[in-house]
Amino acid sequence: MTISVDEVFETARMILYHNLDIRTTTLGINLKDCIHSDFKTFKHNVYQKVRTKAVKLIGEAKKLEVKYGIPIVNKRIAVTPVSLIMESHCTKSKYLQMAKTLDRAAADAGVDFIGGFGALVQKGLTKSDSMLIEVLPDVLSQTRRVCSFLNVGSTAAGLNLDAVNLLGAMLKETAQKSKNAVGCAKFVVFSNAPEDNPFMAGAFHGVGEPDITLNIGISGPGVVKSVVEKNSECDLTELSEIIKRTVFKITRAGELVGRELAAVLKIPFGIVDISLASTTATGDSVANVIEAFGIEHVGTHGSTLAVALLMDAVKKGGAMASGNVGGLSGTFIPVSEDTGMIEAVKKGALGLDKLEALTAVCSVGLDMFAIPGDTPPETINAIIADELAIGIINNKTTGVRVVPAPGKKAGDQVSFGGLLGTVPVMKVNRFSSREFLQRGGRLPAPLTSLRN
Amino acid sequence: MKKELLFITVIGKDTKGIVAKISNYLYRHDINIEDISQRIMGEGYFVMTMLVDMQDTKTPLDKLTKELDKIGNSLGVNIQLQHENIFKMMHRI
């Protein structure tokens, strides 16, 4: 079998000029076997297990970067939802100590984020779940690397509005307590959260997972944009075809690295998440892919169709390329982490209402956007509930990562630094839904859940 | 022993001595060149690929990558070293 110069060049060019990389290799670690009645021993077990596994991951991932000449940008850890392992140590102080233990284990191993400080509460809250939510503002403001999630709804269970109603106030307190409100950027609330998502902030190691597993997130908005630009005249079917072919290739690179990394670590390979993930690097924007279709700025009319086309093509190409596709496998359109999205908000092309519409056709949710600091907590709860309802009814994952920026009003800027980017504060509808939200309770599971 | 095949990709402007410098370096490190191809791409890139067998070399891969990068810098071209598996995975079903 020979590989032609053109084929070698195509791969080399994707990496050199279009930011093709393996976005994340995330090691899922079960912490249930670390539980101990003596809390000191429990913390020690957690620290040892996380740190040892993470150090190995980083060492082996670096070797593969050299072997294949492809950057593996992030090496991360996802753990068992922490509320599950803390059931018998359910105090505020112990929760905070556990968060700091995870933070230290990640730091000592050289991992930038560790996910899983969360709970699955779609049908109701245990005492431990309630404690976790109560301690989140302190955890998110006093740790650097710990990421948190809550799954508050699912197609099978409906939506736990009582849990949602706790979040607006929790997020506002987190924003107040952390510098530049950055704590809020480390928390995602989901419906239908996948148990094997490798992407932060929402990664966790689900209860149906093995002791340890490796999940991979690929990247490649720059590569897709480049082929779209080269095919400016073709119709939608052809456009879909060329995206499929390209995504097939980039997913294969992820599949290769993931399987080989899992093999050298002697652990099971989990999934490849085929989400296109943007960064603020030039040319690494999903919004710019949409714009290359022929849309002036993402958010204008036609954008929903464009995202639908892109996502469907990405899934078709990716599904054939990998033996196990999983995780979120949607397109991320985080506002702060995508230069095209930021530009669209600044120019007035993209507002919160259209962003919500885009999430219905397949992106994962309302991600990394800021709203005015004086937004009432119940309005934040309503934004979350609306987004999650889309997921519950349409049998898909949706999530919200929102930053109520203290002292800021619509049009101002908030800077989180590093990967998390800078974001313009978006306008929020000023009319109230307080009375509706205050009804509380649980949205019944939709008719689409009755499939047996 | 089984062959350990990698591709060296050189991208940039064609200048004298590219093949000489790289092949001399490879010879000194006990790396055999199996195949060389080169082309001028539509967008004006000069591209040369070398398929090399590394089964006999004692030099570790990260050192080879760094030193080839240095040679690339001295020639004003970009040199990448990648295991052939990535190309097989991406371009063959």
C-alpha cells in the first residue's frame, strides 16, 4: 500500500496550517473503590488513584504526539460523580476538602482540569446532592482545576425544576466569590448528560463505566472551514459530502491515537467524541465554518439550517470513522471560546434567543456566555429550564454554562483568561417568569420516553 | 525484524541541498530511505515526502524530530516526521 505525496501533504497541512489536533484525551476514573469510613484515608485513596493514573496518561500521550506529529492539546481526568462517593461524609467541610484533594491531585500530576464534581438529580435530590449544590460556590471559587456538573433532566425522567430553582442563586454567589466570575465557567447543568463525555467542564465518569477508561475528543473546525472555502459554488448535498469526507479523516486520526493510547495504558478504550470544538486561535472557529457557507455572521436568518447541515455531515462522517462514537458528539458553539461567535454577538447578529434556536438542531447547548450581573436568579433558572426542555423533548443532550457577570451590563466585556476566553455580556429578556418557575416540582417525562 | 515505517514531509520553498542534508542525517542515524517523491502543489508549496525505515536506528523519536526540525529551520522549510499509521488510517478505508 502506498500513500501519495498529495495524501501526506493533506494530513501535514491540516496539522500545520488548519489547527488539526486531538483536543482532549480524558481518562475516566472510578472512585467508588476509594471510599473509606475514615475520611483521611478516603482522601488519601482518591489522591493516590487520580495522581498515579494522570501521570501515566500524560507521559504516554506525549510519546504519541511525537510518533504521529499531531498535538494532543489537553490531558484530563473525569471521576465518578462526587455526590455518590460522599453520601456517608455529607458535611460542607468534608465536601470542600474533597474538592481540594482532587484539585491538588490534578495539579501535582500536571492536569489542567478534573471533572466530575457533580450529581445526577434528574428525579430528585439526595442529602448529599443538596450538600454538593450548597458548597459549589466555595468549591468553584477556591479550586482552580475542579469542574462541576449537574444532570437535572432527562427524556426518561423529565425535568427536576426544584433543582433548577437552586441554580440561579448558586451561580450568582459563585460569580461574586470568584475573580472575574470564572467559577461559573467551570460548571455545566445538563439534560441527558452522557456518561462518557471527554470535554470539560461537563466530563464525569458515569456509573455504568468500567473502573477506568479513555475517551477522546477530536477537533478540526479549521480543517472543515478550509474545505468549505475551496468549494464555494457547490449545492447543499455536495457541501455535506465534502464535510463528511473531511470529518471522516480527522476522526480516524482521533480513533488511531485513542486506541493506541488506551492499549499502551492497558485500559479499555471508551469513545471518540466527534464534536467540532473551537478555540480562540485564529482559524479555529465553528462560527467561521458557518460563515464560510455564505452567511455574513452567525446568528442571522439561515444560521439554524447551516448548523443543522454541518452537524449532520459531521456525524455521518465521524460515525463511519470510529468503532465507538459517543460523548456529546454535537457541535460546540461556546460564545467566549470562538472568535466568530464573539464577533457575531458584538455586531448584534447573534442574541440569546437565536443561540437557543441553534442548540435545538444539534449543538450541545448555551455555552460560555455572560449575562448582566443584575439578572434576577429566577431569570437564570428560566434560561436553564428553557434550554434543558429542548433536550428533554428532543431526546438529546443540552447544557448551559452561564456567567452572570457582577457589575456588568449588556455590551460590556468579561475576560476569563486562557482557554476560557473573553466574552461580551449578552442582553436578557427583562420580563419575568418568576411565578411559573416558583410552581416547582417535576416536568413529567415526555411522551417520547415511552418506547418500550 | 519488522520494518518501522515513517514519513518525513518537507514543505516550503525548494532550495539546494534539502535531499542531501536530510539523507546525510538519516544515514548517520542508521535510517534507511525506502522511497522519495516530490511535487509542486497547486498553491505553490514545494512538498517532498520520504518514506523511511527506522527499525535499525538507536536514536529516540523525540530526538530525531527535534534535530530534523533544526535542519528544517536552517533550510527555511518545515520538516515533519510522522508514523505511517496516521496516513493509513486517514486515507485508506
